[in-house]
Amino acid sequence: MAPADGPESGIERLHKVMARAGVASRRACEELIIAGRVTVNGATARIGDRAGPADRIEVDGAVVTWDPELVHYLVNKPRGVLSAASDDRGRRCVTDLVPAAVRVFPVGRLDADSEGLIIVTNDGELTHRLTHPSWGVDKEYLAHVEGVPSRGSLTRLRGGIELEDGKTAPALVSMPQPSMLRITIGEGRNRQIRRMCVAVGHPVLRLVRTRIGPLTDPALRPGEHRSLSADEIRRLHRAARRGD
């Protein structure tokens, strides 16, 4: 006999599932469905539809994450901590900074000498979207560099730098104060910002990632973490979807 609808079976009215996932109140979720902004497995949803754990729910193209076993943390990685799940030499890893209830992995990398925001999760789909080069979710960095870059150096950084593994894509670059660069890139090459700055004659002294797609949190101190909200997770999916 098939299980009856309800929380125990995981199959419920769609607006209840959405509300349970933190999308909005039940009434607001009904309004989203009526407005045609919700799909289930690619089909536009209607009031009265039901959904279960195997269904893919999207709001405005962003996936609704409602698996209770999925966790999503935003971490402010301190300098010297590895962007890894473990280290055979016993060095501290970014996964040591979050609760150990489930096995999690960092999304992308920040080299050991760099600091700032990194996502740690067990959500494989979101990880793929945020790291796959075809989606190009942008990331913003503050780089304290040697010397004061000239206008010509800034122009070179903006237009793309020829590195040993190919030319970088155009970047957004500004200098909010002398020797401090704000650089936004959509690529994720190894030590890319550092290599770009060396190429224009201004090695990086300190590098801090301040934004991942739509996410930033200046109140999060080095070594601290917090869980992402349902809205932040949807915004990350939406940012990655722009490259579809």
C-alpha cells in the first residue's frame, strides 16, 4: 500500500513543502504558485499539487533545497587554514571550523595564505554549480599589494592577463585606496589573483575574499561560521543559473 500523504511520507501539498523549506509563509507560497513562478520537475505548478523528496522544486528558476540532511555554512577562513576536508599532516582545515555532525566539503578553494569567505556544505548539486567554469559565479577580493598600481596596471588587470595557463577573463578592478585593489572575477584558477598581480608588478601582501556571488557578511569574524538561510541558498542557485 502506498504511504498516505503527510510529513511522515514526505509527500505533502506543494505550498506546505515550500513553507517547510523556508521559502515563505504558506499563504505567500500559494501566491507564488498562482503567479506561475513555481515549477515541479520542470512543469509549472498549480494550487493543489503535491511534492515529495524525489521532486525538483524551483522558484523563479532557483532550486528549493528541502532535504533535512543537507547543511550549508558560510565560513570566514583565517590565514593558515586549509581549504580541504582533511589533511594527512594534521593541519587545520576549514571543515574543522563547522559542526561535525555530517561530512562536509569546501566549495572551491582559497589558498592557505588567503583569508575570507568560503562555503562548506554536503550539497553536491550546489557545489557543482558554484565551481563549474561554465556558470562563472563571481567572487570579490580585497588585495593589499606592494606599491601603488598605475592606471595602466589597472587597465591590464581589467582586460585580462596572459598567464602560463592562458589569458584570464576580463575582471572588475578598482583601487579604493593606495595599494588596495578590489578585484572581482568569475574564474577559479589556482592562486589566480596573486598571479595576476605579480604579472603587473605588484605582488599580493594580503588577500581576503569578501563576496561569493550574492553572499557577503562583514560581521562574520575570522574563524566564525553561520548557516545559510533558505533565501541565500536560492540566491546562490539563481546566480549560478545565469550561466545556463
